[in-house]
Amino acid sequence: MAEKRDFYEVLGVQKGASEDEIKKAYRQKAKQYHPDLNPGDKEAEAKFKEANEAYEVLSDAQKRARYDQFGHAGVDPNYGAGGEGGFGGFGGFGQGVDIDLGDLFGSFFGGFGGGSRRADPNGPRRGEDLEARVTISFEEAAKGCKRTVDVTRVDSCPDCRGSGAKAGTSAKTCPDCGGRGFVNVQQRTPFGVISTQKSCPKCQGKGRVIENPCPKCHGSGRVSARTQVEINIPAGIDNRQVFNVSGAGNAGINGGARGDLKVAVFVRPHAVFEREGYNVWLELHVSFTQAALGDTLRIPTLDGEVNFDLPAGTQSGEVLCMRGRGVQVLNSKSRGDQLVRIIVDTPRNLTQKQRDLLAELEKELGVKRGAPVGNKKSNFFDKFKN
């Protein structure tokens, strides 16, 4: 297998390039090697994929930092924790460690006189939420798509069905705390006898004792494994938005509900479109004669190429609207618009014949060289003279 090229080299930027420079370089490469513009060209297709991979890493601050430090090994899916968990610095909280806040607060406020109420240690507890990230194309974000993400998820142990006890056995109520998960401790002080509560040392606050732990989960009732989760990315999602997949997180405890999976979406920029809310912008370059005389053109949209009628006399910089050709509104069937900004290209390197023809046109239009250009603003203020 050929060795991967340096990602900065792929996009043609320096290592210290800014986010805008990287985005601009990617757009140029994507436009140059896009499969639609190079049909049947396998080399162009490979370079297009290479540019996508480079941009996915260099446009993400965390991935870029790992790449700068460790090279390709730093962003390999098998590196570290796999790269799919946690984004924005809040990944993995609560995984692998169960913290009973009731025990924590109980040790401080656990009831002078034994009057505090504690959660049932054997009651159902919801599973922890998980996080993942996914990178999609501009078109996929506009119309929605399906993706499969890899996550490390905690599920109920299949051998003991979440009980923690070896098959054929069951957990017993803790004899020291009677299943409450805590014990009362009395201490004599100069102010009298003070009663406090602390987590039961025999069952570690669980209220149950497992004499024969399940060999697969070691008594925890849950096992961790790498798994694939299929997700439906909603149409209209924007770059760096997060959406929730209900019930796709870690399994609950004691029959509790599953947690959720929070997915951060990263959208690759398009070679020709720019997004603004639910509208898309397209710059359309036309010739002087097309702008003057009008024309019917084939232009790209999110739905493929369509006919576009350019009105005669269109000015450079004018914006024309194509209703309902934009991005689908999130959680709705309506769509934004496609806005087409017209750029009239001035011809260069004219032949003498072409110059003569333009001079004849200029004469026909009554344009005088050197004459002052009309200024609508000055004409407006002229009304207030005298």
C-alpha cells in the first residue's frame, strides 16, 4: 500500500495555515478534481478523496493538533480511543465509573438524627449518554442521509442478563444494611450522640451482595464493546450542529432506560455552493453578449443541473433568485432558495476585428469616450440646490 502524502502537501498549504486558507485550498482542489467535472478519470477521483481526507483532519482543531504531533498515526481510527468518542472536550464523562451522589451528599448531610431520604440503591438508573462525530458532504447535509458510526458502548451482560450474578445464582440482600445501601453510625461527642449515615462497606452501597459473580462481567452486570450504530442525519443539518439519537447510549442499571447518543456533524464545503442559513449561493460567470442579449444556461443546483433563463440586460453583480432550490429546512418539508450572483466577464486580448465591432456598437449606442459617468446620487442631491 502506498504511503499517505502529508495532508498539508495534499492541499498545497503551509503547516501554519489559517482555517480560511485551508478552506480556500480545499475548495480549489475539490473543484479541480470533482468527479462530476472529471468523468471516468480515476486519478482525479483518487485525488478528490485524498483532498477530502486531508480537509477532514486539518479543519478540525483537535484532529489537526494530533496530526501535527503524531502524523497520520495521530488521526488513525485505531489510535488511542479511536477518535470517534467525545468532541469539544466533553467526551466519555461517567464511563466506567459509577458515582453515587447520594453517598457523597449523605456523608455530609446524612442526617443528623437519621432524617435524610436516600435513593433506592436497587432502583433503576438511566444509562450514560455517549458522543460521536461524523463528517458528511454538502449535499448530504442539505437532503439528509444515513450513516453508521462506531462507538464503545456499555450493554447488559448477555451471560447474567445484567444481574451481575453467575448463571443459576442470584444476588442476595445485604445482611448489614438490609438492602438500603447505607448504615447508621453513632458517635459520642461533647454535644451528645450524633448519628450519621455512610455507604455500607459490605455491599459498597449497592444494597445487594453477589456471592458468585458472573465471570464475564465480574459482577458489574454490564460489559463494554465496540459496536456500530446506524443513524439518520436529518435534512437541513448545518456544520458543527449536534443532534440527539434517543436510546442509543449506554445500557441502564437495574432495568433503567438507555442513555442517548449525541452526534456532532461536520460538513465539508462545496466546490461551487456557499450556504447562508437555508439558502445557497452560486456565482455564475457569463459573457458580455450573454448578459446583454439573454440566454438559457445549464447551471448546477442541489437537485442536479437545470435550465436557467438569463434575462437580457442583466448587470454584473445582479442577484437572481431560484425559489425552493435551497437547503431543506430542519424538521420541515419547506426549502430555502438558490441565489445566483451574475458576474459578467469582460473580454480580453481582443482581435482588431473584435475591437472594430465593439467600437461600432459603442457608436451605435451613442456612448462618447471621455464623457462624465452619470451619478444618480449627485442627481438626487441636485434637487435640493437653491
